[in-house]
Amino acid sequence: MGRTHALTGWCAGLALAPTIGATTVHQAVAFAATTAGYALLPDLDHPGARASKLLGPITKALSWLLRKASAGLYQLTKGPRDERVKGTHRHLSHTFLFAALMGLAALYGTRAGGWYAVAGVVLFGVVLAADALGDWLLLVAGAVTAWWAFTADVDGELEQLTGWLGVAVAAGCVTHCLGDAITEHGCPFLFPLPIAGETWYEVRPPSFLRFRTGKRVENQVLFPVFVVLGVLLVPGVWATIMHLFEHPVTQAGN
């Protein structure tokens, strides 16, 4: 679900951007690209995931540490009705608790490091998202950055995102959890809240609303819908479309 996670993260970021004051195209794109990238972060608990392979031995080592921490926590906290599994994939990193911790780390990290730290968080998010969605995202990000550099105060606008990127990182992780929750296996994102004797209760909708990853519903329904939504949510796009409908271009000579 790599590309779907990234795309839904992009849409979530664009929807949230105005609420934290990121109203310019530059800031909204930076914020949404961050959310898109970090919507892939929870799968760092799988050795074969894009996030685990992104930076070679560095992300592989982080993946190994996360799996060990997740397995250890699962063994310590599992309830009487939890499954007999290792507790590595879709456990610790697939919880709202993990999302909150990552968001707080980004919040205080960007506050301490200033706009350089902000740029680093955004860049890592863009690279993660581009790995899932394709190099076109890097081209778009590069074009927006160049436009930003010539038309705005880059340092100043990045500085305004300081701290708020914690929201982007957390929102990306939460978006990932919600996406996994509507698959057949569900997602234990409410940990450590005990439900029906399980500490790691897999939240999921009724069976008729679930789908299998990589199959028709994801590829032919969800992905195209979010592609369209991801364009419409870019600041100014919807207003431009409405303006064209209200004031259609007349044919020459009329």
C-alpha cells in the first residue's frame, strides 16, 4: 500500500495545512509532502518496506531496532486474548501512541534546530514520498522550491512551519494507521486501550467495507479518487476551477 499511503498522506496534509496557517502554495506543498512521506514511516517495522530500504544500512538498522522494540513491548503488554505472534509488523509503529511520539520528536527537534531542521524533516518526507509515488514528486518539489526561492522569503516561511511539522509527521502516521484499519487485517492503533481482552485489538470496519491490499478496490477505486482529491486540495486549484465555470472563456468572435 506504499503509494496509497503516501497519496492519502498528501491529501491529509493539504487538508490540514490551512488550519495551522500554511496558506501559501509553498508552505502547503512543504507541509503536505512531509505528511505524505511520514505516512510511510510506520512500515519501517517491516524489513521489506520502502521506508526500511530507503537509506540502505541506516534505515535497515532503524527497522531492526523498531522490530525488536515492538516485539519486546508486545510480549510485556499483550492481553489474554491477543494473538500468539511476534508482535513486530503492525504493532508498535501502527499506533496513535507512536504517531504522537514521532510528532513530538519533530516538534521539539525543529524548534531546537531552526529552519535547517525544518528543511531536513521536509526533505526526508519528500524522499520517502517520492520513493512510493515516483520521481515526478521530486520534480514538482524542485520546481516549487525554485519558485519559492525567487518569489518568497524561504527562511521566513520555513521558520513559520517550525513546530507545526510535528503535526505533519503525526498526521502522516495516523493516516497510515487509518488506511491499514480498513484492510482485512485491521490495525491496533488504539493500543494500549484494552478491548475485549486484547491490548492490541485490531480495529477494522464490517467485512463488506474492508479490502485486500494491492487489489482492485485499492488500485481502481481508492487511488484514482485520491489522485483527483490531491490536485483539488492544492491551494488555489479549486477556486480557479470554479472561476472558469462561472466565467467560461468565450469563443473568438462572440
